[in-house]
Amino acid sequence: MNSRCPFFTKMHPLVLLIYILGMLIVTMSSLNPLLLSLSLISGIVVLIFLKGKKAKLSFIIFFSIPILIFMILIQPLFYHTGQTVLFYVNESAVYKENYIYGGIVSLMLIAGVVWCMVLRELLDSEKIYYLFGKLSPTLGLFFTMILRFIPLMRERLEQIHEGEIAMGRIGPNAGHIATIRNRLKEVSILVGWSLESSIETANSMESRGYGLKGRTSYNRFNFKGLDIGLMILESVALVYMIAVLVTKGFRVYYLPVIILNKWDIFNILGLIVFVVLALLPIIQEIIYKIWEAMNND
């Protein structure tokens, strides 16, 4: 979690869950280019707001390139549906509509990945265990350990690599074979470290009474008036956007012909509601800062 700790991150976990699920549901349920563009931009803005300078936008770019290459360049070569012929490959037509469709699907997938990164910032392991622990303690613990395991392994691997450099075992002039050998050695050290850590974790869980009948656990989350208000606001906004999706307000057809539905006030209001909900963490932070400044005066 970011040390800046925006006010929105202090909300009840259920409020955060409804927010992020709403963003993911709407984003992954539409192929409207305007909606997906707004979703991607809003997701990046919220991610930068939550993480500050630690936001790894390079990861988004690195992850997006393979998706774009596959969906835009490769997918149209195997999917022959459309109206505007661009060229032929082995007597099979390649259509412009396929490239446009591939680009839109890529945009949807990238936006979904960005919102998953936002989810990781909003819901830490403690909040996820609180949300799902009562339904299934084992499943809740499983999810929390997975979310913790991936960044922990990355951090430990960096520590091992830096240690190898500090001991002079890895030099700038090392050849490819030596580099591969050192990397394999680092992975071996990481596996040993992880196994040892898992044994310590299991012993710690056993000593704390994990799995015993009637065992209770502490949580610091309580519903407050602001949490209830935000949850109602998010639910109403999400229901409205789902209504727009169900009535095909954001529907766009790409194959075989590109067809855009006519926009009306119902659809435009849906976009406005979506952007407001997407930027809710920033809007709440601004309101909180204004309220704090007024009280200090």
C-alpha cells in the first residue's frame, strides 16, 4: 500500500470491492471505443494517484505490446469477416474491420489489466481475507497468500541479485552462459528461501491456533456513515451503467460492418456517471482536503 495513504483507501473493504468490481464489469462488458478509452485513461490516472511516483507505467506499456501485436497484426489473418478488403493472404481476404475489432479488444484487455493493478493497491491481503474469510477461511487465506507471494518473490529475487553483485559474483563483462548460470543459481536460492519461509509460516500459524474450532480473529474494519453513503452511491451508479449496457446503449458492431448506435441523453449520462465513479477516489480526496482546510481555519 502506498505510504501517501489517500483517504479513499481508508474506506470499508466492501466499499472498495464494489468500486473496483463496477469498473471491471463495465469495462469488460463493452466494446465501445469511447467508454474503453475513458476507462483506460481513468484507470491510469487513479493508479498514479494511489501510487504516486511508484506507479510503474512502463509495465503497462510492456504488457500492452504483446496484446496489440497479437490482436491487431495476427488475429485478422485468421478471422476472415468484414466488408473492406485491405489485401489478400493465400487468396484469403484480410479486412479493415478485423484490424479495428482487434484494436478495440486490445484496448479492453489493457484497461482491464490497469484496473486489476488498481485493485491490488486498494485491497491488500488483510482486506481480502476480511471480505472472503467468513465465507471460506481457506479460500480467503489462499487469495491473500497469492497476492502477497508474487511481489514478495520479486522483492526477494532482487535482494538475491543485489547480494550476488555485492559479493562480486556477477560482473558487467560476464558472458551469456555465465549470466544464465548465475540467474539459475539465484532462482535456486529463491526456491530454498521460499521453502524455509513456508515452514516458518506453517509453524507460526499452528502456534497461533489456525484451524482450531471456535477460533476468532481481529479486524479493524467498521461500517461508518460515510461508508454506507459511498456504497449506496456506487451501487446506484453501477445499476444505472448496467442498465445502459443491457439496453445496448453502448453497443457497437464491428463485424461484418461497423455500426455505431445513436447517442441519446441516456447514454451520455451513462458515460458521465462512469467517469465520476472511476475518478471517485480523486474526487473524494479533493472534497476531504477542502473540508480539512475549512476546519483548520
